[in-house]
Amino acid sequence: ARDINLAVVAGDGIGTEVVEQGLLVLDAALSGSGVGVTTTDFDLGARRWHATGETLTDADLEAIRTHDAILLGAIGDPSVPSGVLERGLLLKLRFALDHYVNLRPGKLFPGVTSPLGNPGEVDFVVVREGTEGPYVGNGGAIRVGTPHEVANEVSVNTAFGVERVVRDAFARAAARPRKKLTLVHKHNVLVHAGHLWRRTVEAVNAEFPDVTVDYLHVDAATIFLVTNPSRFDVIVTDNLFGDILTDLAAAITGGIGLAASANINPDRTAPSMFEPVHGSAPDIAGQGKADPTATVLSVALLLDHLGLHTQARTVEDAVAADLAERGATARVRSTAEVGKDLAARVAG
Amino acid sequence: ARDINLAVVAGDGIGTEVVEQGLLVLDAALSGSGVGVTTTDFDLGARRWHATGETLTDADLEAIRTHDAILLGAIGDPSVPSGVLERGLLLKLRFALDHYVNLRPGKLFPGVTSPLGNPGEVDFVVVREGTEGPYVGNGGAIRVGTPHEVANEVSVNTAFGVERVVRDAFARAAARPRKKLTLVHKHNVLVHAGHLWRRTVEAVNAEFPDVTVDYLHVDAATIFLVTNPSRFDVIVTDNLFGDILTDLAAAITGGIGLAASANINPDRTAPSMFEPVHGSAPDIAGQGKADPTATVLSVALLLDHLGLHTQARTVEDAVAADLAERGATARVRSTAEVGKDLAARVAG
Ligand SMILES: CC(C)[C@H](C(=O)O)[C@@H](O)C(=O)O
Ligand SMILES: CC(C)[C@H](C(=O)O)[C@@H](O)C(=O)O
């Protein structure tokens, strides 16, 4: 078995802290498997931008491209103008590496407290489109700062882009016991984009006849996420709706401290990227307070993507066991302690 | 005191049922006040469209314009292609009558069950922009139905449009005990529109120095709505984010059966429109199962808009008392029974 050549973008704030624990658990998961890990650190984020004015250079991008996968902590700091690092670094990586499947599981692990009390079994996955929609940066403004300013944002949706992510979502739904796919959009208002999504889902359904499809407007979907989250199996949606729904999904399944994500290039023409859904959390950075669980679950998604399914399950099981015990003991642990405990469970 | 000249658009599905009760309560609230109500019914919605192909003609619109206010039930039916009635009727009314303040209270009344259990006092109001953003219908598609289709949706935001709704939101915040305004947007991705909103809020804050302002990305706002809804006082946001947040707000405060809304033209150059947030609910239409409370609370907003504040408070108090008792008795009542009970309470 070939070693994993991993690009590490720890990034800003708590990013460094959680990535360190993610790597610890990754090592533990691979120990004895014959597969090793080589990591290359990329100094990207607020510090680099302040020092050099650079967000992600062509050279960075080409260097990252040579890796098998990317582990990313968090990007962003209040000292950097809004949008600079998000669009110049994080979204640039997702777009340049064609991460068109942004995969975000919404799973309520036993023992985890939900703001919904006991909503029953919650175990869905959101397939968020990652390279189109209102995220394309296709906007602009005129007469900025005057009373006549007009600021536009263009959501771009293509048959090519929608079809490939919809097909991926159907394949995931077909592989799950319930085989259910929910399209979330707002086709009664965003008629052009919405109808493209709808027609595409109908068309691709023919290739997956055993998958049941339903549709929800994005506003209604938020209602069901709090009143009946068990109804969801696989959700497929656009980039912006997916952003919104997955934060809500994280909130109802125990918080963003537990929410994992994978930015996947299913065609494997570039490395996929694994990152917790949470941000850099500057308010608690450097204090050892961040929960590395979201990063560790992202490592499980990374292992799955690389075909190391046994190891992925081991990591997930370790998290499940840790969360179950956490509910029972309520002991407060530091970032490093949680990482150490998870690594120990993984090691067996 | 002049009579109220009310345009009634009962619309589709449960719209007719809930509007009937809304009018009953309105009558009860005005009895003895010296103010009467004259209603004109407008046959708009799915039935009319099937019969004539019309959604909202110029003649309809001009007739509606002569009224003091509009009470709307619900618009939409699965038999009509998605978008036809939404854009041709409901949104056309909001845009043509310049309803730039879409007001949606998020209040958890005592006795009402929330999926959040006991989240503490929840009493905020969302000021959703109503005439701009991704709702302008400024999109289009090319090569529709081919593998080369491109479907765009344009969010249009102007200094004029943003400033007027932001100023309205500040005025509302200034008049509330907590004096707090939260701007919700996604300015790290939608940088042009987002920065316009941000700059506008900063600028208008100078006119309302005693209002405290904070900012949340829309994804983070959904988290707080389920983990700490008490943190919100007044939220100001764009048309689409407002659509999403207010359904979520409804869900956490007892469901869309209770969620009122007002489409306000604060300059009074055209009648404002009052409607429950819920839709036409064809699955339960005609069965007397719909809760008219959202419509009745919308009637309270109507009374407030027309300066009949005492009557508005009486209606709200009746709803509060009814909801408190409802929690205690759990008796199932029909649409008409709830309306009758509310009217009786209002009558005193
Ligand atoms: C930081 C931001 C650009 C990003 C997004 O909107 O995609 C984040 O919210 C996420 O969900 O990964
Ligand atoms: C029916 C639809 C067009 C409408 C909207 O999106 O505004 C509805 O969801 C609402 O919130 O009033």
C-alpha cells in the first residue's frame, strides 16, 4: 500500500489546534495498516496574508495539487477584510480543485444533546453543490458608496454542474438503506435555476429507479430540520442553500464542534479536501477549548475517500464511543485531551 | 372615524378558511369603536388562473390600489406550474405596491410548545426586505433542456432599497426595550451585496445611536435561532435570507400555524398587505383543520398599521389567552371554532 501524501492547511485560529488532533488520530488509525502518511504544511490564511498580501498563489495551488488529499482546519480572522480569505483562499481551493460535491453528514450520535431534545434517529447527509450557484463570484457593483449604488450577485447554474452533483447524490442515496433523496431549492421564486435542478433530478432518477425523490422549498426544509429531522436521508441542494442548511443541521445534531465535511472531486482530477464545518473561532483560539471531533470525523471521511473504509469505521466508532461516554460523564477536556482519548480508542 | 376599505384576497386552499375567521375577529375588534369595515373580495389564485389564464391584471391591481389595506389568505396550488402564481400574483403584489418592509414577528407565546423545549423568552421581529434581492425576477436561462443549459439568477440590491428598509428596522429597534439590531447576510461570499448592506447599517446607525448593532452570517443565524433565539431583538435581512429565517423562526415559536406577517409600504403610497406566513396547504384544505391564528395575528398587524393600536393589542391578547388555554386543555378545535373563540375573547 502506498503512503498518503497529505497537504495540511491548518489555517487560522483554532484550525491549528484541531488539525493537530486530527493528524494524531489519523496516525493511530493507520498504524499497523502498512499505509503511512507524509504531511506537507501549507502556511495559508490570515498570518500569511498579513505578512505577504498573498492568499493562495499559483505555486501554492500547484504544490497542493500533487497531494492525495488536503486536511484543512479553519480559515478566517476578523483582522482580514471580509471575503478576502474566503474567496481568495477557501473558495478558490474548492473551485480550482473542482470540489463539486460538498458532503456534510447530519448525524445525531447517541449521548449527544440536541436542542431538539429527543428528535429520534437523525442520520442524513447533505450533498451541497460546491462549484456553482451564488458562490461563483459573479457579481459587481456600480456607484459604490453613493445613493445610487447597485450591487448585484449572480447565481450561475449549469446543466453540466447540476447533473454531476445530482448523480453523485443519487448514487449515495442508492447505497443507503432508505434510498431517499430530497431536492431542496426555491423553484417557485428562482424559477430558472430551480427548474434546471428539478428537471435534472427527474432525469437522473431514471438511472436510479429504486431511489424515492421528494422536493422541499428551502424555507420549508428549515422547518422540517427542526420538527422532523428523521425524515431526511440524502439532501441535494445548491451551494448557498447547502451552506445554510448544513449549519442548521450541525446545530440540531450537537453543534458545529461535531460537524464534519468533505469537499470532494469525485473524478479524482485533483485532491479532495476535508475540513470541519466550523470556522476559526478567534474568541477561543489558543486556549485548548476547541472540540477536535469535527476534524476527526472529517479524517474519517478522508479515509473513506481514499478507500480505507475499515480505518474510517474505526475512527467513527471511536468518536461514537467517546460521545456516548461524554454524555455520561460531562467531564470537560481540552482539545489535546479529546484528541489523545480518540487516538487511544482508535489504537484499540 | 373613517371606515376601513379592505381588499380581501382569500386565495387558494386553506386561504379562504383562515381569512373568514380573520374577518370575524376584525369585526369583533372594531365593534363599538365607530370604525367599520367594508370588504371587497378579489378572486385571485389558482381557480381564476385555470378559468381565465390570468394571475393579476392591471385592472385588478388598480382596483386593489384604492383600498386601505389587503388581507391575503394563501396563494398556490400544485395544479399550477411552480412560479406562475408566486411571481405573477403574490410577488407582483408585493413589488407593485412597494411592500419593502416584510415584517415577521417571531414570538413564543406562553403555553405554546416549541421543538426547542423551553428556550426562554423569544420575542423578536424580522424585517425582511421585500422588493429586491434574488426575488426581482432578474434571471434567465439559455439552451434550456440541453446539456449546455446555463440558468442564472441575479440578486439586485440598491442603496435606495437597502437604506429605506434598514432605516425602518432601526426605527423599530429604537422603539423596543432592548434596542438591538442584527444584520444577517453573507458578506464573506456575496461581497458586493453584503458590503452594501453592511455599509448602510453602519451609516444609518449614526441616526439611531442608542441602537446596538451586530452582524451574523445567515448560516450562523440559523444556529443561533435554535440554540439561543432569545439573543434576537430586531433582525434585518434581504428578501431570500428573510424568507428562510422566518420559516425557521415560525418553526421554533410553535409552527407556521401561528406565524403572522405584514407586507408594509411605510410611505403609504399604496395599501399594505397582511398575510399568514403559511401557504395554501392543499393537503388539509376544506377540512376545517387549518389554524386561523396566524391570520388573526396578521389582522393585529393590520390594525397596528392603520393606527388602531388599542384594537391590535386586544386581538393579540385574545390570541395569547387562547394559546395559553390551548396548552392546558389540548382540545382539538376546527378552524371556525378557533375563530369563534378568538372573536368572543376580543368582544370581551
Ligand atoms: C467561510 C465560508 C466561505 C464557508 C461557506 O460559505 O461555504 C463556510 O460557511 C462553510 O460552510 O464552509
Ligand atoms: C410563496 C413564496 C413566493 C413566498 C416567498 O418566498 O416569499 C413565501 O414563502 C413567503 O415567505 O411568503
